[in-house]
Amino acid sequence: MSDASIEVLLEDFENKDNWDLGGSGAGQTHITTFAEGAPSKEPGVYANGAAGADYRAVALLVRSAADGLDIELLPKPGAAFAIPGRLEELNLWVRSPHASIRVFARVGGGAEEQELSLGRIAANGEWQRAGHELPEPVDAVDVLGLRIRLTEVVKRAGEVMILLDDLTARTRR
């Protein structure tokens, strides 16, 4: 078995039916699917080797958005995102035209959990890649949720939109 690193898509990440909302912003946030994925990237590959089709993204629409608001995406029961192999890095494509945000991922296996800072995303209409490289690979982990913190809302009327696409894990088998 090869010890090489590979980057795999976490299947069905972009399916809105796999997520529940949590955090202080849950009551003012709607989750939907947006028919546009990040266009400037190569199509990914799922853990089983099948090519990923990039045709949608998860969209969060936030009413009355304010700086400091936290929105959590929590996998519904039975919709866990298991990471195959030893996790070395977690990445996500993000587009946030209406607010600067910080993105975090909660990962864990068994009783151990940790929150990874995927990075800061500036308010911008372009897709940006966020990610976290672990200092040491971790075995047998699942993505237990994502947290989005609005740090600077620039749109003052209507809904703030945040798009999330292609949650990928770089793993070592």
C-alpha cells in the first residue's frame, strides 16, 4: 500500500439535506444549494477513485447579519463525513462577497475532538481556498461540523450570502 498523500473530496458535502444549522446565527440563516461551484479549480476525486462533478455549492443566506455572528453546519445523524486514511490537511473553497469571515472545522474520532482554523476569507466575489495543515497526521477522524464567524459585514441590506464548495482532505493511506 502506498504511503503517498492524496487529496480526496468528501462525498455529498454540497448536499444541503445532510446539514443542520447551529450556533447563534442558526435562527436567521437559511441553507440551500447554489448551482455554481468554484470554477477555477481542477475537478476532485472521491476516495473510491471516481471523479467528482462540480456543479453546486452549499449556500448560507443570513438575514440581519452582524459582526461576531457564528453559524455552525452540523452533519445530520447518519450523514457523517468520514475521512479515509490519515488526515494531513483539510481544505474548503469559499466565496463570501458580503462579509469577511473566519472558517473553522471540527474534526474528531472517538472521544477526541479538535477545532481547526481553516483561515480568514476577505469579503470578495472570488472563490478563495481555505485550509489547515496538521502538524502530525491523525487517524480515523470524521468532520463533525464547520463554524463560520462573520468578522466584518459589508452588506447592510438584504441577506449575506456565503458559498462553500469541495471540502477535501489530503490523506496518507
